[in-house]
Amino acid sequence: MPYHNRYLICLISADDLIRPLQQLNLGEEGSVSLVDLQGGSLSSPGARKADSLNLEGTKASLLSFSKPRSTVTEGFSNASFNVQLVIQFGVFETIMIAQLLIMLLFVVLTCTLSVVMLYFKKKVLKPIQNFSENVRRIHEDSENLDFMSSEIIELEQVNSQFKHLIEQIKKFKIDIYEQELEKQRIQLDYMKLQINPHFFLNCLTNIYSMAQMHMFKEIEYMSLSTSKYFRYIFQSVDHVVQLEDEIEHVRIYLEIQKHRYRDAFSYRIEYKDDLAGLTIPPLVLQTFIENAVKYAVSRDQELQIRLSVALVTQGEKFYTVIQISDTGPGFPVEVLDKLANGKPLDQSEGKHIGIMNTMQRLELLYHHRAQVEFSNPAGGGACVSLTLPQAMQDIRREIQ
């Protein structure tokens, strides 16, 4: 600095100037020094370290590759020298390596946890879910049960016991179902037998009366018709018969009754031949026809009995609709109310056995799919309408 033809000069030790920077952790081989604009060292201690680092860099040894370094050079304003920091495994590299190690540890832990979770899901959760699904399926009566083996001893034992329990339940269900079928078969056979005796006795009484009056032709016709009638009954071992056979059986029954009551009633059967092949339960029509003859025939006026058969469709389902009507006094009000409300009729003294048996038979055979409607038409008399589901194979056979 010029002062009165003189220059004042202040000298500062370069080592003292950079001593604060030397306190930084720049690594074992790190250094800090002042350098000129050409890169020459101005501080003696830093110069030795820089020279040694330059020599080590020229050797390209394995050690030099294993110890990377960073050089930071920064200048000063209004100065012809710079400060240079050589950082080798210092605090920055330590932080970076620590971050990399933490990230690597996180990746390793994530992969390990993923593998553990997959193993836990496959060996523990999957068998438990499978067992829970089997429990749900058995509640829904499903047959597709998958008993997956498990390496867990307790769960494998539960699976084995559960499988054995399912087999016992299935066997128990089959036994109950077979017992129920046998019970229904016995009940149906008993119902059919209940219908027969009183009419058989009436036929024998009629033949006896004809024999007393020497009505030999009538006895011959009556005996032949009665034989055909009971042959049909005793041969009806199945739960369904051909519709045309049942109608012929009704026709024989009405002819037998006409010999008994003479001109007390007439009948008409409306049945098309193209309905041949349809099936219905045996003795269903005869039950309602017999009731019409028994309760509606009188000597005061001629009774008219009408039987009609039709095939109707509802969507993709086929039904046989049979209507039996007469011109008699009709159903009593109390009986009609009970039938309309689904209440049982009084069967004491042998009354209404045929109707109740027929209703129970239709219930056992069709399981709520058959409908029976009782009514007294406005013009007088009684009417019974039967709607019976028809099997699809019977419809195809009818079309063919």
C-alpha cells in the first residue's frame, strides 16, 4: 500500500490462512492448500501433500482406484491465488456411503420381508383360506371340495378330520334321502289302496243285484268292465301312467256307473288324440269323477259330467290342464273354503279320503309345482281344475 513515497506491506502466513480449512475432515489422504493461477502450490505443507497425491495418481495402482478423490478449487476476489481442497474419503463420501448402505439395507430387508410374506401366504394363509372356502361350500351343499395339504401339522389334522366329517355327512344325507323316498313310496302305495275297496264292493253288490234280476247280458258287461277296471289299478305300479290309459280307465268307470244308475247321468270327454304320450299320476282323474258321481247323481234331474284335457305353455314349461265339471249341487261352502285355504277336510266316517289322498300324492310327486283349484261356477255345479307339470321328453315324444 503506497504511503508518502513508501509502500506498506503486510505478510500473512499461508498456513495460518488455511488453518481453519485444515480442521475439516477431508479424509486420510485429503488436503487443503493455496495455489496460484497456474495450479502451483503456495503453501509448503499443502504442496507436499499435493505432490504426493499427484505421484500416486500417475501410478494408477489398485489402491488409487479403491480410494477415489474429489478436488474443489475456488478463487478469491482481488487475489491472484485460489484455495484448493482435495477430498478423499472425507465426511461427504462417508455420508454418501452411509446413505448407500442404508438404501442397500432397505432393499435387502424389503426383499427378505417379501420372501417371508410369500412363504407365509403359501404355507399358512393359503391352506387356511382353502379350509374356510371348504366350510362355506359345505354350507351351500357344494360337491367341489378341495382339501389342500398343509405343512402345518395342526391344520393338516383339522383338514383330515373335516374331510372325514364331510364323508359322514354325505353318507347320512344319502341314507335320509333313501329313507324318505321309501317312506313316500309306501305312502303313495297306501293311498292308492285306500281308493280301491269301497268301489270294488259296490261293483260286487251291483253284479249280485243283476244276478237276482237275471240280467245276464248286464252281468257279462259289468263283469268284463270291472275286470278291466281292477286290472288297470293293480298294474299301475308306477307313479305316472299314460294319459290315454287313464282316460280309458275313467271311461270304463263311468260306463260301470251308468249300468248302476241307468239314465241318471251322462258324460262327455273332450280329449284330442294328438295329446297321446303325455303322463299323469294314476287314479287322479277317477278320484274326482267318482266324487261327482257319488255326491251329484240324483233321481230328480240328469247329471252331466264333463272332462276336458289341454296342453298349455308358460314360458319354456309345459303343463297339462285337466278340468272336471258337473251340473250337480256343487261343493258345500265349508268344504270349498277349506280347500281354497289349504286346510285338511274332515275324513271321519270315510268321507273326503279320495280328495285328501290325491292332494297329498300330487304334493309328494310334484313338490308344490302342481295346482288344484276347486270352484262352484256361476251356472251351478262343481268344477275341479288340475294343472300338472309335463316332462319335456313327453312333449318331444308327442311331437314326434
